[in-house]
Amino acid sequence: MKTILIVDDEQQMRTMLTLYLRNDFNLIEAKNGNEAIHLLKQNEIDLVLLDIMMPDLDGIEACKQMKTIKPDVPIILLTALNETSQKVEGLTIGADDYVVKPFEPKELLARIQVQLRHFHKEREQTKNIQFNELKIDPLSHTVTVHGKEVKYSPKEFDLLYLMASHPNRVYTREQLLDLIWGLDDIVDIRTVDSHVRYVRDKLKKASVSHQPIVTVWGVGYKFDWEDNHET
């Protein structure tokens, strides 16, 4: 079970967040920024919910220090409607998302799940993947076929890498839309089909031995290649 650090100086808000999230996550509470930084250092934290307006060390400064300590841990800011400038500043210094109070529990949970998926996907994206003549390097964001680079846009690369990382797993269009584009991008579901087509066409032009992106009719897509291995 993932662990979330809740940081808010108001006990009522911490209690409410605990009620929303306790069935899905391990929860650790901090009532100020200094305590939160100490807990972040001492615990394996998967995500931080961080209030902006706190006495002493406010959420903006706490966010800045947290990103210095553990830059990969996602931080979602909890903001009020009139905190636009602080919200922008927080995103500028490294916060990953924000939720405006008062918020719907379902929206908060959805945003948490998106950030956790991105967090763990980025952790996984450290291994080169090779399927015979097809090589995918996540660190340099390059794809080569027969030793020659195939140019992909960032979204096309993410789509190919995600599917190649989980061979034979079937993804629905909705899952791919969520995993690649996220909640905040207003994208038509047909965008998934067009990006799959671009990925396929570029592999075909590069003379890949066979097409690994397979349509599962009525469901979605999967990556299917025999004798694959990771390097």
C-alpha cells in the first residue's frame, strides 16, 4: 500500500483527508512544513499533499526544500481560490499538481492516482528494452531499428515505451489516454488511435521485421513480440 504524507496546519483538514484516503493508503500527518520535511527524510513517502498557507514554514518553501531532498516524490498543493500567485509559484518550483479547496473527494483521489502512476512509471523507465532489431532507450528517448534512429514525438515515444514495457498486456483506449495524456489534457479518444497509427507507420518505414502493436478488436491494443528481452 502506498504512503501519503498529509501536511496541513488545520486539524480539521487533516482529519477530513484521512477519512477520504485511509481505506486506500497508508497515511502520515504533519502539522507544519518543518515537521513534514523531517518525516519525508525518515520515511518512504510515495506522495505529499501539501497545504500552501501555513505559519512559520509555508507550503511554497516546504515544497522547494522537499524537492531538494527527494525530487522524484510527487507533491500536490492544496490551495484556496484566491491563492493563484502562490499556486503558480508552487508549480514553478516543482509541485506536480494542485487541488483547489473545497474539493470533491473523487477528484482528489483521481489526481493522486494519476501522480502515483506517473511517479512509478518514471521509476520503471530506467532500462533499455530490446526486441531483436528494435531498441528503446528511455534515458535518451531514442528508438532504433537495425541501428538507425526512428524519430518519435514525446507522446509517441511514451506510448511505445509503455506498451513495450508490458508485452502482451492489453490496454483500452481509455487507459492509454489516462496514462499518456493524464487528466488535465482535453484530448479526444481518437487521438490514441492516431498515435498508434503513427507509431506503427514509423516502425514499418524502418523495416521492422513484424508489426508489434496489435489491435485487440473491441478492447484496445497490446505489444506482442516473441523472444523479447531487456538490457
